[in-house]
Amino acid sequence: MSELTPSQTVGPYYAYGLTPEGRKRWKPGDHYKWKETVGDNLVTPDAAGERIRIEGVIYDGDGKPITDAMLEIWQADAQGRYADPRNGAALPNTSFRGFGRSATDDNGMFAFDTIKPGPVPGPGGRMQAPHIVVCIFSRGMLRQLYTRLYFADEAANAADPILSLVPADRRATLIARRETQNGKPLYRFDIRVQGEGETVFFEI
């Protein structure tokens, strides 16, 4: 009788192929010798809308930063259109893909430069508040985790059909607070994978 193949976690084995720049956490000369396929700067010259920066730290169940995680984000553009042929709308900002990837640094921090997304249709045609889908890969995880980032300064959050499914006392874990950094808008979004204040994750 043959034995089952042992299970494997999703990280940190991604580093070589997916984040060769490693958020520039390595010493000079330590980077892998090819271009990163997907980076953490989503802004393109033809992208319209408010340019923003997102920063945060990922914490484990003991409250310690996770220094070898990777995050992927997906989002619509400022007009609420996805870079997908099935979207059906003309995209004047054809270079904006709405997809990015960031590895955490030695402090567990990740960061993205992007465009603040617009509202998009949701279940039953109800409009969803501007949001970004976040996928987390890390050591010890057999499957990646999915969550959402909403913006604290959006009144549309109150009627969002997905956010309304989350218990009221846990919705704050999905809200990025607005700050200012060097005169530019910054949204702070920390993620806790377990323990007190655990971020709400979704089954997909």
C-alpha cells in the first residue's frame, strides 16, 4: 500500500520565483538576478484617480511580526473597472492591471503604491464600497488566506453587502485608517492571522 505524499506549507518557498527583490530587505548584491514579475507599485502613467500608499504589518498568533509572508492584492481602478476582458467596459488606463505583490520585511511590514479604487457591482447588482482584495501566503499555512481592505473615509461602507455580513464588532479589522505621509495619503492596514483582534478572513 502506497503512502500519502506529505503536505507542504505555502511558504517561504515562494521567495525565489515570486519576490526576487524581497522588498529590498537583503544586502546589496543579494538580490536574484532577474526582474520581479509583479511588484508592489501598481501606479502606471495612464492611471487616473487618487494615488495612495498602503502600509501595514502582519502579526502571528503571538503578536509577533511575520517576516517571510507575501501579500497579493487585486482591485478595480478609480472608475470601478477591473482589468479583465469580461468587465465589458472600455479602459482608458490600459496599463493599470490592478494586481500587485509585496513581501514583508524584517519588521513584518508590507507596502503598496496604488490608485484608490472606485465602487463595483456586487451580489444582486448592489454596489460594493471601494475595497481591495488581499491574499496572504506565509509559513505554516497549507492554504492562503483571503480578506478585504476597506477605507475608513468611505461612507459607502455602511451599505456594503459583504461588509454587512461581518459581525459589527469585527468589521474594524477590515478597515484601513487614513493618515498622511510626506503630504500624501497613506492607509494603515495591519493584519493579524490569529489571536486577539484576528482579521476577518473569507472562504473562497
